[in-house]
Amino acid sequence: MTPTAPSPLASMPDAHGHFGPYGGMFVPETLMAALQELTAEYEKAKNDPAFRAELDQLLTDYVGRPTPLYFAKRWTEQLGGAKIYLKREDLLHTGAHKINNAMGQILLAQRLGKTRIIAETGAGQHGVATATVAARAGLKCVIYMGQVDMERQMLNVARMRFLGAEVVPVTAGQATLKEAVNEAMRDWVTNVRDTHYILGTAYGAHPYPMMVRDFHRVIGLEARRQILEREERLPDLLIACVGGGSNAIGLFHAFLDDKEVGMVGVEAGGEGIIPERHAARFQGGRLGVLQGAKTWLLANEDGQIQLTHSVSAGLDYAAVGPEHAYLHDQGRAEYTYATDDEALNAFQSLSKIEGIIPALESSHALAHAMKVAPQMDKDKIIIVNVSGRGDKDVAQAARFVWGETLKF
């Protein structure tokens, strides 16, 4: 079932970081040299057997790969349709897929001789992953996080601080992920000589969308091998949540040439597709440039970036990764959305039936599985990427579901 030659979809981006009309490098001149240096070093590293061997060893011994592909038998029976498998990225060290990319990038930073690490974070999982790998490498680490996100993700803020990172609150604008990215980029411009920016999703200027995707391809490669071992065939459908889109493209990429495998990315529908009350870029978004890349984003007719909303701190970003925009245009992947209420319902359902508390980000993907699985035949197979665990979201979910403020 392995294709003999990669399709144009799987070979993107081009040498300039474009996925069709999307992607590119839209940054201040100050950062061009750093991005070119990073691109060149990444090209060397990915062709260096020693780099690959070191990363693979760390992913196994420190991060905890491979993650299981778990057949959710009781949930499948409850929904009464297709068989549902869960790719358990929530079982990784730090609790989410984010550490795949953080580990790859910290090794690159060391090859480049950088002594300081910065990152942005929304839900806090990327911040925790970055603080973790920086601690292991003995490098100074600064994490930028919106004040609103810090308040709803206090557990992850504490984790980052215990790991030795400085967490800088960002109070500008909506005080969420977009503003955290802005501050991280300002820092990088100022400290570009000694600092590496571990960007946390498949977004930003080239080479980040390509590089982050490549570090997460392990998700799909494992899932492909595991489902062939279990079912002796490929799945009918892949489902993953999409903020910037790293966990989704990590799952999807290994299956791009398998035309019989459907793919659905699930965005944050928030309170419904109402301006400034959601973060579903393919639902009324437009083409534009934001924070280094050309892609689909949420903006008004004057091009001003709109406010976003999601119950999940990790999905309320105004733009989507350029490779997802390209897959959308090509019709290779479908993009839909789940509302806050649907995500919270899925959060509770998987917790009670399978004993797995998922992240609210992942709950958006699970919500879509709850919609489509009952409509599919029982011999069909779905793989849902559980991109992270829900420990960080328990207080947020309790506030929405029970109207309670938990105190720890």
C-alpha cells in the first residue's frame, strides 16, 4: 500500500516555503538572516544520520514514543457505528504532542550554538514542552503567554515555572495566543544572535510550517503502521483538531497519497459562526498575511484581524497553517468545526465511557467523531488524534459544565 513516488501534495513546500499560494516568509528584514540560517541548518540536520539517531533515541527514551493506537471499544459501541481508534498523544511526557517538535527544535538550537530559548503558548502545552526540553539542555527559557490564557491555564503556568522558565504575561489586545506570538517575535528581533524561537505550531515564516510538520510526522507514520498491524488495512477517516494545525498535519501527512483515506480537520466553532465568537478560519475567513505567513485568517473587510473565541485556549488563533489552507483548496482534506458545547459534551463522554480525560482541543476532534461515526457502517474505521490530555482543562470544564470554580 506504500506509494511508489510521492505526490505533489506530499512534497510541499517548494524551496521558498510556499504551499501553492500559501506560506512564504513575511518577516522584518532583521529576521531574514536567522530564518535562512535555520533553514540551512535544518536541511543539514535532517540528512544527518547522527541527528536523526539522537532525536529518535530521545523520542523513545525520554518522550515515550511510540504512542499506542487504542481501540475505543465501549465508545464505539455507545455511538453504534464505525470502529474508533484513538492515537494516544496524550500519553507522551508533558501530556501532549507538542514535545515532538520541541525536542527536534532544541537539538537544532544546540547545533546553531544558541544559548537562549523563547516560545509562545496558548493552552500552555507547548510552553511546558519547551520549558522541559530547555531544562534538559541547560538553556535559559522565556515563555510568552496571554494574561487571559494564564488565568485559565494556571496549572501549566506553574509547571513551566517549576521547570525553570520565565513566564511573561502578555496584556495587549485580546491577551491570548496571537498577542503572545507578537511578543515572542519582538523578543526574537531584539535578541536574534543568541536566541532561538521554538515556534509551537505548523505556522509562521518558512521553514517553520515545514519543520514543525516534519517533527510531528511521526504521529501519522506510527498510526499507519499500527492500523495495518491491527486491521490489515488503512482507516477510512482521520480526524484531528486544528488550531495552527501541527497535530493534524502530523497525523495527515503520512496518508496524503492514500486517496481512500478521508481527512477532517476540526476548528473551534466557539459560540457559533458569529464574528469574534469563534476561531473557524475556513468558515467566513479570508486570504491574508499574519505573523510571517500568507494563509486563511479571520479579518474584517479592512483587513484588521478579528477577535476570536474558544473554550479551548489552544484553538483560538486567528490564522491556520498554510499547508492546511493548501489541502483545503486541493480538496484533499475537509475542514469543519465543533462548538464549545459540542467539545464539552465530547470531553465528558470520553471521560465517562473510556476513562480518558482529553484536552479541550482534542475534544473538538472527538465531537466530530461523535457526529459521523453513527452514520458510518460498522466495518468502517476512524482514527482520532487525542493530541493532549485534559488535566490542564479540568478547572475550565468544571466552570462551564457545573458552574463551579475549582480551587487547588
